[in-house]
Amino acid sequence: MTFSEHPYPHASAWRGDAMSRSSEWIVTLDPQDNEVLYRAVCDARSLGLGIPRLSRADLDLGPLGAKLQAVRREVLQGRGFVLLRGFDIDRYALEDAALAYWCIGAHLGQGVAQNAQGDVLGHVTNLGVDYRTDPRARGYQTRQSLPYHNDAMDIVGLLCIHPARAGGVSRIVSSTAIHNELLKQRPDLLRLAYADFFFDRRGEAPEGKPPYYAGPLFSRIGEQVFGRYNRAYIESAQRFADVPRLSRAQIELLDEMDRLCNDETMHLSMELARGDMQFISNYTTLHSRTDYDDDPDPRLRRHLLRLWLNTGFFQELPPSYEDRYEDMVAWQKNPRPPIFDVSAAQAELAH
């Protein structure tokens, strides 16, 4: 976990300008894959299995399972992200498309609760809130642009149900490459990134825990570099009197992180089409999104489904991650089936 003066040579240390000229990160589901997946959904329905009970042990995806294991390796051990394209989403009603997505996710890891309500399938859609002014709101519940950040657990997945009418472009950047760039340009700031920052729990602290948690932006265990970044949550944690004030040097580091994330040569942009699935490593890849405009028809508003996946791949995680993941363990005690009525999500947010 100590700072090293040597760069981290790894497949996850990619640059956006090079990656944009390649399609190696796109994996396509063919007609046979789609047929296998459809049969799996039908079998699950006939057995009365759904979200969140359905697990990998209940599934036999044959050759598709092998393809998904290659996706898992690429996300966890390779470049850190994959775009899965070709899912025949128009074959399904929304609930069954979600179940097919859950089947794919189950081959990558175990879906875990993403909030204190126990939701294991998140809705990324505009609920008309502002995460910058409402500490209960989350960026994925807005139409605003999102700064670069990562989520909890090993992998975050997104399934595009409907794209936006305009905007909503997904952007990702390698936190590993940023780590190496800081080492080259500003080793003094990288050293500071290995010290603790404080992150807001945004009103979802389990009983007995403070409303914030601490952890470094980069940690190193053996040959693995773990990256964590969410400036919005670092800054909102400043609302708590017992959180140390950000120093001038820390603010300079955050500014440099933002500059590198937004550098056109560093990040990769991709437009998620209906049926696309994006899976990224939360330890080597940061993600963001541009702001967007929705279709006037509520049925066509931008809507993505999100998974947080625990793969069990990493034998050791930084202690600050373990502390944060205890929150998910508490949330996971009462996992609840998906809510597909967005108005219900809006009502819950109002409470």
C-alpha cells in the first residue's frame, strides 16, 4: 500500500487517443448467444427465479458463459472495461430484459445492494433532482453532467434501455494511466494522493458509523494499484465540522486529477445505444457522463439499469475499501426485487 516511485505498467494504463482508434474493447453477442440467453430467461421464469435470487449456479449459458468469462478477465485483469454489444433487447419486456442483464452479470460476479434501501438493480434516469444542492440526491438521478468518479465493488455495469434524445455520452478514463502521469509530471502530488481524503456517505451511513469515510485516492497492494476518486463527495464531506479542511496542496491535486481526466488524449467517449452493456473496473477506470436532454415522451426518457458486482477475485483490498464495503454488507441484509415504476423511486427520494 506504500507509494512507489516506479510507474505501473499494466494493460489498464491505456490512453483515450489510442483506444478511440481501436474496437478491441467491443464484444458482440451473436444470434446463438442471444438464443441461449433467451432460453435462460425462460427457464428462470418457469422455475420462479428472478432478481435477486437468481445466481450463476442456476444458469447454464454454454459457449456464452465462456465468452463472459473472457469479458470478466478483461475487466478485472486487462484494460479494465468492455462494451458488450448486440443484445437483442427488443425481444423482451423491460422486466425480462433486466433479468437477461442479471444473468450476464451473474457470470461476472454477484450483484450487491447499491443503497440503503437494498436495491440490487439501479435506475440511472432523471428524477428531477440536483446532486449539487441536495445531499440525498445522487448524480445518476439527474440529467446533469457527472464528474469523473468510480462506484463501489469490483465492477459496475450499465444496460442502456433508452439513450437520451441528445447528450448523455459516456466517458471513461484510466485511473492507472492518471497515476502514471502524475508520477511523471507531479510526483509530489501523487505522494499526497496516497494519503487519506474524506468522502461523504450522502446520508446512507449504517448505524454506528460516521456520515463520511476516509481513504486515499491511490493504494498499492503488491503489484495492484487501486484508484478511487469522487471530487463531489470529497467536497460535500467538508460540510461536517469534524472533517479536516482541504489543504491548498490537496485542492491542487484534485485540480490536477480533473485536468488529466478531461484531457482529450486521456479519456475515451462512447455513446451507448439501446441494448448496449458497459462493464468497467472500479479500481482502474473512472467514468463520467455529459449532460443530456430527454425525449418529451416519458416512455422514451434516458434510462439505464445499473449493477454493482462483487467478483471475489481480489484476495486483499485496501483497508479503506473494506470499511466502505461494510456499508454494502449492511444494505445487502434486505435485498429487494427491482422497482420498475420510476414514479415510486421519485416518491421514495422525496422521503
